[in-house]
Amino acid sequence: MSVYVSITGFRPRSGMLRLARFWWHTLRAVRQARTAPGNLRVELRPLAGIYHTLTVWTDEASMRAYVRSGAHRRAMIGFRDLGGGRTLGFPADTDPGWDAAYARWQREAREV
């Protein structure tokens, strides 16, 4: 079984209002991801001030449909005001697990 893996790392800008807005959007987008068609897994991990999200999908089309809809789409409107980050998506034979996905993110992620 092949899957599509997406891992992001977001560093919020300072300020309580920005952090509150970031979490409001994050929690809504995570809830959407957990019930999105094609989603197999959602994992959140904060590391060194960067908030990471790892999602695993049945295919890239399912991940893209999620990104372009609902809470995630609304979160992307004006996200640059909240902070910045890096993202990586890649096909894999199986769910690579957190450690392998994170190591690959560190090497290959691009700024968004």
C-alpha cells in the first residue's frame, strides 16, 4: 500500500493574540484533517518552538482536497501574519513514522 505523507513546521510570531489565533486555526484544521476522506493519521509535535504536523494520506489528491477546503483553507488566509514555516510532502510505500518523516523534513522541507 502506498501513502502520501505531509509534514509541516510552523513558527508563530511573538504576541499572545497571534499565538491564540494560531491555536484556534490549528485545532480547527486538525479536527478537519482527522475526519477528512483519505486521512490515515494526524500527529502534532512541538519541537524547539516549531509546531509540527504530520499527516499520512491514502493519496496526494486526498491531501490536496483537504488543504483547499474548510478550516485549513481559512487558516491559510493571512497565515503569514501569524508566522512562517516549512513544508514537505512525499509519496512513500508505507507510513514512515515520526522519526523518519521528521529527518526528511529537516533535510528537504521548503519555505512557505
